[in-house]
Amino acid sequence: MTEKLKTAPVPKAASEAPDPETSSHIPIHRLYTPADLKGWDQEREVGYPGEYPFTRGVQATMYRGRLWTMRQYAGMGDAEESNKRYKYLLANGTTGLSVAFDLPTQIGLDSDNPLAAGEVGKVGVAIDSIEDMERLFSSIDLTKISTSMTINATASILLALYVAVAKRQGADIRKLSGTVQNDVLKEYIARGTYIYPPHQAMRIITDLFAWTNENVPDWNTISISGYHMREAGSTAVQEVAFTLGDAMAYVQAAIDAGLDVDKFAPRISFFFNAHSNFLEEVAKFRAARRMWARIMREHFKAKNPKSWMLRFHTQTAGSTLTAQQPENNIVRTALQAMAAVLGGTQSLHTNSFDEALALPTEQSARIALRTQQIIGYESGVPQTIDPLAGSYYVESLTSEIEKRAAEYLGKIEVMGGMLKAIERGYVQQEIQNAAYEYQQAVDRGDATVVGVNRFELEEEKPIPIQRIDEALEARQVERLRALRARRDVATWQAALQAIEDAARSGENVMPRILAAVEACATVGEISDSMRKVFGEYREAVVI
């Protein structure tokens, strides 16, 4: 006779402290048993890899078929310096490029704009024109590498520049693959690199959807990002809820613009943070996949199974990196990367240990990449699919994250959708509250940050850091002005006027932007052409 499973909760000792909580304030019991999965339906909640609801992964074979794409986010100084770093990373085994742009490029300012002074090339690469983009990818075959570009308000322009460079290389642009972040809603919530008001920004995004579907069909047209909301202080539950809320707003906008959901939805991708609460992060990824499958099939009535799949890139948590004892960041990053892999990511970037101090050196970037390679080739974790499935705790936590995230989405729906919730400041306030609560816990010592509020060192040795040449800005400005002096003025002026006309008329702006970058119009000039029509967004103050 088989012994009956014990399902009663294990009693606490009288002296035992109350249950701890995850980052989302989900209580963690001392022990999990089958009783914690009461009413749980394995077929409905978990299923099989590659099948609805995709809790166990979007591919039937997952990493046994192919490992995740190993990316290293990189960009510093000018195009030549960044090109050297890309070639270094490719030589050391990275399997996809990920481009960081400087702040002026992100907000549509040319390098000689007075507002760009002191920021050129500082947090990413400075890109003003097609010539910069050509230098950035010099001697790199764009049809043989997948490129992710972290760019939002100016995503349409940077994608056009990438396509224009591929055309100059003689490539078939239909063979290009990669992702443009293009997620402007989270900029209003958590990051701030917006240009236009939300409704006008959404118009540009849906134009990009439509144009890319026809011309660059293997390109991921948007990477809806919870990463930056988590960096701003959101909980894991908020990251899932607000990311999916943004995604629903984009899908609805595209449908309202007349696009077929099953044509554009398979090219939607996501970008999540891998934080430090290891098992909560694994459960978060699984919950997000399941929720998106149900949203797309039940809410938007998508018929194509590829429209139901939540495919995502992950980056380890920059906000957890410490300037104190920075070598500890290697361990943090390894744990976070492992959580992303166990959660089924399609693509991964691992932060470098010195990023709390400066842009990463070659050595620290190599260690970050080797972290992924050790997980991929030595740990054995990729050899079976979703190995934590069936864990009483992981399955219970997955369901609880889904439940709490769904409650947030319900509140947002009552407000009239994500755009309304953002305009009211609701989402921003929820994240600010979560960030404040966490910082208070750190200050009180209730939350431990190793090397910061516990296990400190009295004296630390300095480590080598990456420094950007201060003369770079002047060189970049000089190149930009030389380009303006030699371009065909009539062609350039006509191209910019065509963008303005398309913005006013409702015509798709993407073909006009592509023509303009080919006529050597700059990122700032093209942005200004649309500013004339769309205006600029002014942030509402959240109190």
C-alpha cells in the first residue's frame, strides 16, 4: 500500500519569526507541500514546453535545441570605439550585439546641440548620421548577426539608419534580424527619454510596426520593457503587471490603426530584469509567459499560436550592483543570470562587475560574458527543460504572481487603460512607493545588501575603470559639421519636408525617415521635423 502524502502545513516553533517576504511582499512559508497547490491543474496551468499556455517555455526543445543568445550591451564614445568593443566581444564568443546609445541620441539631439554638451558618448555611442552608423558596424555583416538596439523615442530613426547601412553593404534587408526596443510608454513611467506626447509617440510606433512587417519581416518591432521599471524600484509583480499593461496598449493601438493582430504580434518581444530573489524571479518569468498567452488568445482573440508566445530578453539587475566591494557583483550577476536561464529567457545580457563605477572595461565585460558561457556549457542546467516545474514553492509562487499582477491589470482597465493610468501618474506612484519602501528597509537593516549595510570593509583597493576621452566630443562635432557641409542641400531639405508632410497627413513616416537618413539628414534634424508637428511631452508631477 502506498503511503499517503502528508499535506498538512508544518507547525512553527513558538520562537520562530514571522514568514519573510519576497520583493513583492508575498509571504514565504517555511515549507511547501501539495496543500499549497490545492485546486491546481497541471495541464491547464503548466502544460508542456512549446504549447499553450507556454508556462514551461516557448520552444518545445528550449536550450537542447539552441542556447539563448548571449548578448553584451555595449556602446561608448564614438562609433569607432564601439566597433572595436563589438569585434572584441564577437571574438570572445558573444552571439548577438546589443547597442547602447548616448543620451543625446536617445532624445533626438545632435552632438553639436547646446543641450548635448558634456553628454556626447558618455553613456553609450554617439550616432548623428548614416556615416556614424556605418562606422559603428564597419566590417560586420549585418545579415549574419542579430542586433538589439536599446532606443525608444528615436527608434524609428535608428532602425532606418541600420537598414540604410545594410543597403550600403549590399545586403537583402529582408534577411536582417534583431530588435529595436521602441517601448516609449515605459519612458513616461520610469526612464524619461521621451520626446513626443504619448498619443503621437504611439502613432510612430504603429507606423514602424506596419513598415517593418512588410520590409524587414524577421525584425522584432518592439521589446516591451519591464527592466527599467524594475530598475526604478518596482516589485516583481509590478514589473509583470505594468509591462503587460504597456503591451496591451501597443497591441490595441496597432489594431486600431488597422493592422492584423496575427501579422504583427509574432514579432513582439519583451525585456525583463533578472533581480536577486532567485526563485521569485524564476516564477516571475513563468507567470508572465502564461499571462501573455491568455491575454493574446482570450482578450485579443489572436489565432496564431506565435501571437500567444512571450519571447523575452533578460538583463541582470544594474540597480543591485554596488560600488562597495564591486567583486561581489560577479556573484550577484551569476545568480541573476541563472534565474533568467531557469526562467526560460531567449536572450541574456550579464552586467559587468564595475558598472556601479563606470562603463565596463574589456576585462570586466569578458568576465560577464564568461559567466553566461559557464552556465551554458558547464552547469548542466540547459540540458532539461524548465527543471523547477512541479516544485510546490515555484508553482505556488508562479500562480500568486499571476494573481497579483492580474489585480493590477484590473485596476488599470477600470482607469481606462495604460495610457490613462500613466497620464494620471498611477503607475509612477506605485513604483515610487515600492522603491521608497525598499530603501527604508535597507536603511533600517531589514534588507541586507552585502558590503553596504552588512559585512563592510574599512578600506578598499581601487579597481581600474573605463574612461571616455574628453576630446571625443569635439571630434564628433567636427565630423557632424563636415557632413553637413558636403551633403546635397536640395535633397536633404526635400527629405525633411517629406517627413513633416507625412507626420501631418497621417501617412506612414517610416519610408520618409529612411529616405532622409540616406540623404544624410541627422537624428536631431529628423526629430525636429516631427517635433514641429507632434510637439514635445512635458512630464506631469507626481506628488
